[in-house]
Amino acid sequence: MIDRQQLFAHYEAGIVAALDPALGDAQAAWSDPALFCVLRHEACAVLTAWNPGFEQLSDSVNQERNTRLRTRVVLSGLEYWESLNSAPDGTFIEPGYLVWGISQERACELAAAFAQFAIYWYDETGERSVIACDYAVE
């Protein structure tokens, strides 16, 4: 059984890619969000509703959860892009959303609503942090 410290080590080692919808060809457009933050001079959060905490849910349940997360982001009026979070060894890939114009606090509230322990946060210089969202409430 993996513990919380090991889980966060996995988060730290994770690879994140985002798809800028303005770039067209999806295969060529997946890039590190840090680049976009530098180009836009803007911070962002990367959120997912996939596999909360220590749970491994079915693809259909995870997709439904991510759809609900996307609906919340859309209703908030925030700009979002598709994202993928993966292990360096490819043992897992989780889709999510890169969200522009959101505060860390609001990003953690959204993550916690889906029982997520953490978010990825990129500041305007492209520096990435894993931010714990310890009040998961699903």
C-alpha cells in the first residue's frame, strides 16, 4: 500500500503536458505548461478529477468525474485547456485541465470537491509546484 508521502513523491515526478487549442495539430501542440506560462506571463493550475487520492476508479467513472470538473470550470467562466498528467515510466496517464486565471485557493477548492489531494501550480515564470489540497470533501 502506498502512503501519502509516496503519493506526493509520484506527483512531484509526474509529467504534465497541455494542449494549446490555438495551435491546431494536436500531436505537435502538447507541451510543458511552463512554456505557456512564460509566454503568457500568467500563472495556471492543472486539475483532474481522475483517481482521487488512493483510489483507482474505472475509466468510465473517471471520465464522468472529469466531465463534471470541466462543467464547473466552464460555468466559472475561466479559460481552460486539455492536459495530461503521467508517470515518467508511462504506468499511468490521467487527463485533466489546465486552468488560466484561477487562484491557488479556488483551484484547491475545485480539486477538493473531487477528493483530490493536490494540484499542479505553475507561476508566471513557469516554475511548477505541487500544492496540497488537504480538505478533500467528495
